[in-house]
Amino acid sequence: MGSDLRAWINMIEDAGQLSRIEGAHWDLEIGCISGLSWEKGLQGPAILFDRIADYPAGYRVVTNTISNPDRIALTLGFPKGLSLREYVEIFRKKLPEWRTMTENFPPQTVRDGPVLENVDSGKDVDLFKFPAPRYNPLDGGRYIGTGNAIITRDPDTGKVNIGTYRNMIHDSKTAGFFIAPGKHGRLDYEKYHARNEACPVLISLGHHPLFLMAGGVELPTGSEYSFIGAITGEPLKIIREEITGLPMPADSEIVLAGWSRPGKVRHDEGPFGEWTGYYASREQATPVVEIERVYHRNDPIILGAPPSRPPGANTFFRTFIRSALLHNQLEECGLREVKGVWQSELGGSRLLLIISINQKYAGHARQTALFASQSPLAAFMGRYVIVVDEDIDPTNIYDVLWAVLTRSDPEKDIDVVRRAWSSSLDPVIPKTATAHFSSRAIIDACKPYEWRQEFADAITFDPELVVKMKKIWGKQLGL
Ligand SMILES: Cc1cc2nc3c(=O)[nH]c(=O)nc-3n(C[C@H](O)[C@H](O)[C@H](O)COP(=O)(O)O)c2cc1C
Ligand SMILES: [Mn+2]
């Protein structure tokens, strides 16, 4: 399977899943094209931009990579053409398997690799060397890091974390370092800063999309490199970076090495068009990474993951992974008869959580909703949690809304949790807030437990009759 971006691009091109665009401008055009293409829905291709205005041919940006079920399936070796629910089920099996296998796939240190083809040090460091796009019209700058993998180390445990956190270019040697409270990369730099020490940082800007997959979801700290190894079935090759001592992926397209120093912040990070579809966090004081060295392959490729209004192309993959992780977690915690979990793409996999259950006792639905709403995997920036009966497909928003509209009675079935975990990205929180809370609406859209057996029959046809009718007249009616 490998872990090289170029091999991945060839693979999806062979499958008819890539478009090549030449001549687009880094200023807004790459962002606009990536957004427009995704408006076509899950059919939109991955896009490889070359001959970008102001840049030599070969200095490329690829966007919309793991943005649909087909490309996710290709990337992970899953069967193609399954339903959204079936993919969640595969992830539910595979994620714990990969996790167990991480022990067998620690990264392997090597001395050489493509990332060392070009090395710029000291005064030669220039972030503008690469065609970093300004993606959205009100973005405060060019965002060189979006689908990136930021590598930091916990100074106490030595564990290496990989997280996806945005980087704006402030000047030729300074990148923004915007990490939300509680995220692993932030916990790492806060430890260094608390000791008045500089935190070593590597930023990989282009790599196999598995880095985005591992960096962009809540995996256990220190497991990401081995996780990628477990998925590909071979240990990831890493090179010890000279300045920071951190492990850098040998096949990376571009790696920036530098330091986040205590007290070094810029007040003009952002705004940035975020995954909620807004520029909500605006401009704010943000730490920076001072870059001392740049490594890159010949003709390097930036992995761009520009956010957009949900459902967003570049956060779509999280819907599967976070739904599967939460479903498994709810079962491990002893919740019974959970039939389906969907952290809907319509809420960027966070704002809308739908769970289907087979109600077994009075209070079961409310317990499931309240518990899930505050679980570590779903608590951050949640908004609406809807529990439905098992006959409702949680991935089908029409089914879900039908249940909400016909099985819930607002006065009895909506509860509100106040002052829950949110962030500066939340558009309903004023910019002046000193702490970021928001509420959760719990919607119990299950049939009322005590008389569920007497609930009105739903209109459905016998599956056998449906098959028969499709067989005879399906072709004529395009069914
Ligand atoms: C495309 C993309 C961009 C993201 N940008 C940011 C960001 O700028 N800051 C941030 O704190 N989290 C961002 N996230 C979310 C984190 O990557 C995610 O919470 C992940 O779990 C962080 O890794 P960690 O669990 O090791 O902290 C982004 C995720 C994706 C998929
Ligand atoms: Mn982590």
C-alpha cells in the first residue's frame, strides 16, 4: 500500500478519481475551484493543481483528497461501493485491529529519503517558495498548512504526537501555530513554555493522506506513526531531523523545522474560513513557529485541506472515523443496543450527532443521548444530538428528520445541556467571550417508550413485493 503521496495520486488517477488543473492562481482560485467541485457532492474528484501562478511548474497543491467513500476505500483497501453505514461498520472492526497492531509497527529510522532532496537553512529559509494558497476571500493570509501533520514531543513522556493544525504564513520564516485548547500538540508546547523552554516543532506539509487521517482525528497520543504503519502493513520510514531531533517522515514532500518559543505570539493570525462555514475565530493572538530549516522533495506537493461550509470535502473522512470510534466507545462503556452512530457530515462531524437504538427500557433513549453528548469523542463543539429507533437509518437525514417531525413532541422530548465544551470557532459565541461554552439540544425522536407497540404503523411495503416490482418495472421507471 505504501505511504508515499505520489503513489497515492497515481492510484486514484488510475481509478478515475483525479483531475489535473493547470494555471490556477494561489490567490483564491485554488480555494474556489476546490469548493465548487465539492458542491457536486460525493462525486467530485481529488484535484492536483500544477503551473500555479507565480510558481515554477511542478510546485503543486492537491486538494479534496480523501473526500468521498470511494477514495477512502481505495486509500484503505476497503471494498468500493458500499453504503455509508456499511463503511462505518468496517471502520468499527478495523480501527481496534489497527490499534492492536500498532505495537508491531513502530516507525523505522532510516538515514536517507526523498525529503532530503533539497535542504534550505538559515537565511535561505523562505516559506513563500511554495504555492501556499489563500483559500477563502476573508482569510487573513496564505495558509501553507491545512492538511498538514504537525509533529511534537511530550517533554515528560517522550511520546511523539501528530496533529493537523492550521499554519498561516506571517513572513518568510514565521508560521502561525493555531491549536485549540486540550489538543495534544498544544499540551506539548504548553509544557515547554511553562518551563520557559522553546518547543521543537516539525510541520509536514505534503504526505500520503493517511497522515491527514491520523493527524485530524482523536487518536491516542503517541500512536499516530505506528497507526499509519499498521494500516499500510509496513513500518513508516522516518529520519531524525537534525535541528529538533524529531522524527520526520522520509517520504514527506515538504517539512518545516523550527521552534515555538514562550511568549512569541502574533496578534494577526486569522481570520480563516473554518469547517463551520464561517470565519468565527477571527483574528487572535496565536503562538508562532520560527522556521530554521526547510526540507523538500523536487517538485513538491502541498496537501491542501481547505475547510468550507459543511458538508466539507476535507473533513468528510472524519465522519466515518468519528462515528465508528464513538459507536465502539458507547458499547465499551456498557450502553446497550446501539444500532448506529452518525456524526453527520452536515455538521462537519461535530455539530449534529445521530444515534439509533433498539429501546429496551424506559429512559434508554435519554441516557444514550446525554451520555454520548458529553463523551470525550463527541463533547467538543456538539450542538444537536438526536436519538432515533432502529428502523431509522442515521446516515439518511430524510429518515432522521421524518422521525424528529413525527415521533418527538417538543415539550416532552427536547432537553438542553448548558455551558458545555465549545471553542472560539463556534459562531454563536460572541468574540468578546472570555470562555467558550455552548449548549446542547437533546432530541428524543424515538417512539414514546411506554406505548411504542401501539404507535401508528409506518407506511412501508413488504420487501419481497418491492423486489418483485423492481424486477418487472424497475427498468422502465429507472428504479
Ligand atoms: C483539515 C483539518 C484541519 C484542522 N485544523 C485544526 C486547527 O487549525 N487547529 C486545531 O486545533 N485543530 C484542527 N483540526 C482538528 C484536529 O486535527 C483534531 O482535533 C485532532 O484530533 C488533533 O490531533 P490530536 O488529537 O493529536 O490533538 C483540524 C482537522 C482537520 C481534518
Ligand atoms: Mn494525538
